[in-house]
Amino acid sequence: MTLPKTTIKRIMKQYTNLNISQEAVDEICKMLEEIIKVTTEVAEKNAKKEGRKTIKARDIKNCDDERLKKRILELCERTDKMPILIKEMLNVITSELE
Amino acid sequence: MTLPKTTIKRIMKQYTNLNISQEAVDEICKMLEEIIKVTTEVAEKNAKKEGRKTIKARDIKNCDDERLKKRILELCERTDKMPILIKEMLNVITSELE
């Protein structure tokens, strides 16, 4: 079961006058399917936490935020710039000494 | 033009055995439509930057990251906890003095 590409393309066309390549439609569909997957899994966890057997709207509402949080934490772990940024921040703070 | 709710529900069912309420399906569709809107607008900007009249796959690829970045910046501006966090960090650093 996959997303109907023609419909997705038509929705996209509501927001742009440019042409849209087939590869671009494939790409957004891939992205949306991944989002449906992650959202459903997180929503299921939310529902189970409350002992429910049905996923409700409120289980979905927080999913995008949780996805965002997960991505930020991943980015934090991937970057090696944190110590540099902290030093830079301390430089700015201590420059008040001068 | 909106997303086909039955299809979206069927895709969700691939990832959970729980029941899914109609409101939950409505909620995820609303979220996905918003993502299609924002993604298309950012992709259009990316294509125009390169003087193209066609949105290509690579215009889509960076959109989710840009959406993420925008949301993080919004969160930063919304929170009033930054000064507290910075002080907390300085406390941790200076605790090395003891």
C-alpha cells in the first residue's frame, strides 16, 4: 500500500506554478510514507501508555514534536561542534570583563 | 484536493495492530497536508534559486531539514528558559573550581 502519486502531485500543484518532476513526487511520497510510519509507531506507544486499544487524535498530535525532538538529539550526537560552541559562548560572556 | 483517508489509514495499519479512530486519521492527514504545503513552497524556492522551472528530487530532499531548522528556531524564540540554561551550564563548568 503506497500513497497515490497523482493525488500528491495535485496537492503540490495547489502551492506552486512550477513543473514537478516524477522524481520529485517520488521523493516527497517516500518522505511522507516515512512520516506516516514513525508517527503511527509513536502514536501506538502513546495509546498503549494510557492502556487504550485505539489510537486517538491526541496520540497523533504530539508525534511531530517527538519526531522533531528525536532528530535534534540525533543531530546533537552527530555534530562535533558542541565543545567549540560552548567555548565560543564562554568567550562572549567573558568579553564582558574587558 | 485532499489526501485519501482510507489509503492513509491502510498505510498506518501496516505499522500497528491497534484500532485507529477517524479523528486520528483526520489529524494525521491534516499534518501530512501541512507538510506537503511547506515542502512544496520550500522546494519551489530551491528550484527558483537555480533558475529552474521544474521542481526536482533534490529540491525536495533538503526540505524536511529546513522545516526542522525553522521549527527549532521558532522554539528557541518561544522559550524563556535560555538564560536559565546558560546559567546552569556555567554552574556546571565553575563547579570544577571546587
